[in-house]
Amino acid sequence: MARIGFIGLGNMGGPMSRNLVRAGHTVKGFDLSDEAMRFAIQAGVQRAATAADAAREVEVVVTMLPVGSDVRAVLLGSGVVEATAPGTVLIDCSTIDVETAQAMHRAATEIGRFMLDAPVSGGTKGADAGTLTFMCGGDPAVFERAAPILRGMGRNVVLCGGPGMGQVTKICNNMIAGITILAAAEALTLGERLGVDRQTLYDVISTSTGRSYIFNEACPIPGPVPGAPASNDYRPGFAAKLMLKDLRLAQAAAATGGASTPLGATAAAAYAMHVNNGFGELDSASIIKLVNPDI
Ligand code: NAD
């Protein structure tokens, strides 16, 4: 069992750190929020006084923070990388821009630490149940050391390539999800407007070529899927503001990589309007409100 520092104990990091405790690891945690700290401590996480304190005398440091600038501020600004012992593995599970992820790999390896980018899919439900998918980028030997720790929080742990390739895989996945929700919202709105009821549309499309995980499980129109956020006042789930963040990360990466992503650009623009309209906290399926004012 390992000694682990965990920084960022929010909606995802809270349950993830609890699952590490349940797996038998010793976990020292830090978060700026008192509420997040309280939740983690109740779950058996030890209180660290600062981010750097969480990184001392541990073998592994996990970060689960909102955006790339937070990861940079914590790992470099707060002295986390420097506080670790040589040979420590740093695992960043946040969804961040590829450039920052690769810069963190360089900063860690330059002083003899090891880094893995390991963003997740599965949302807060997966974090709670310990069924997340980890998309990892880094050196295969570092991946081998990190994988047993990640399996304490998830089901699928995959090495996608070198530094930053976990982030690339994550934003490609979420770009498909964002485009698909918008496509489903448009199609359901069109079908209903032309006179087919939504349940019939759902029953046929969910078993025809228009089906997908998003259409079938996260159908954006209220009614056909009782457990989906759409049927529960669009409570997240995966908030629209987080979808916008990921779609923007995909657009930034596409610009850097010279890739043409017209549908990704359209989805990013649609989510930007939706968030500006005040719906950022609702589930991402609420994007249907942009094309269907009756919802
Ligand atoms: P969150 O806002 O609930 O948690 C982030 C935590 O980081 C907060 O508790 C905040 O206080 C803490 N924090 C911020 N700056 C800090 C600092 N300098 N030092 C210590 N703590 C600090 O966010 P979340 O939903 O847990 O998401 C975390 C990451 O996971 C994001 O990158 C997000 O895109 C990604 N993600 C989220 C979901 C989801 O469904 N929520 C799904 C997949 C991936």
C-alpha cells in the first residue's frame, strides 16, 4: 500500500480520495475549501496544512484541480514538485490543456520526479463508484507504477501515449460527446415539431443508426430516459460549463495541431452561447434549450 498526497478534493477528488483510503492507502489531502476538506477527512483522509505539505513523505501525489493554471500554480507555484522526494510519481487527473500538461511533465522530470497525465471519464457517479476510466499519457515505466493506484479509483486504466496524450484522448472523446448532444437535440426538436412524439422518436432512433451512448443514455429531451439529467430538471451530471471548457480545450489543441474541426467549433460556439444565457450550471444536455425554446 502506498502513501499518497491528494490535492483538489472537490466533486471528483473527494470521492476519488475516499476510494484510495478504502483501497488501503494512506492519503494526506489538501484543498482550499473547508467544506471539501471536511468531506475528505470524514472519509479517512489525513489533513495536510498546505499543498506542499501533502506532497512531503509520500510516494505518489494526485492532483484533481479545475484548469491548467490551477495545476501549474499548485505543482510549481506552491512548490509541490519541489517538496516531493526524488522518484515520486505525480499523477494529474484534472482535464487541462495539452501544453500545460506537457510543461508539467518537463518540470517534474527535469528534477528527477515522474509525471503522468491521467484525466478521467465517468463523471461524479464514476468517481463515487470507483469505476472511472483513466486516459494516461507518459512514460510506460511510470504508467506501470501508477496503474495500481489508479485501479483503486477506476475500472479502465489505459496508456494512450507519451506526455499529454491522456489529455488529447480525453478532449477528443468529449468533443464527440458535445457534438453528439447538439445533434441529438436538433433532431429531437425537428422530429417533434414536424409531428412525431418524442417517445416514438426515441424508441426508433435509439435502435437505429442514429443511436449512440449519448442519444440512448443521455437523451437531451425530457421524458424518454427517466434516469437522465433531461428528465430531472437538467441537474448535472456533467455541467454545461465543463463541456464548454473541454470543447474550448479541443479547439485550442486543434489550432496548435493544425487539425480541421468544424463540428467541434460549432459545438463550442453553441455551448458558449448557452453558458452566456445563464445555463452553465445545468447538465450539458440542457443545450437543447438553445434550439428548442419550449424546453
Ligand atoms: P471541483 O471544482 O468540484 O473541484 C476542484 C477542487 O479543487 C475544489 O474543491 C477547489 O477548492 C480545489 N482547488 C482549486 N484550486 C486549488 C488550490 N490551489 N489548492 C488546493 N485546492 C484547490 O471540480 P471537479 O468537478 O472535481 O473537477 C475537477 C477536474 O476534473 C476538472 O478538470 C474537470 O474538468 C474534471 N472532470 C470533472 C468531471 C465532473 O463530472 N465533475 C468529469 C470528468 C472530469
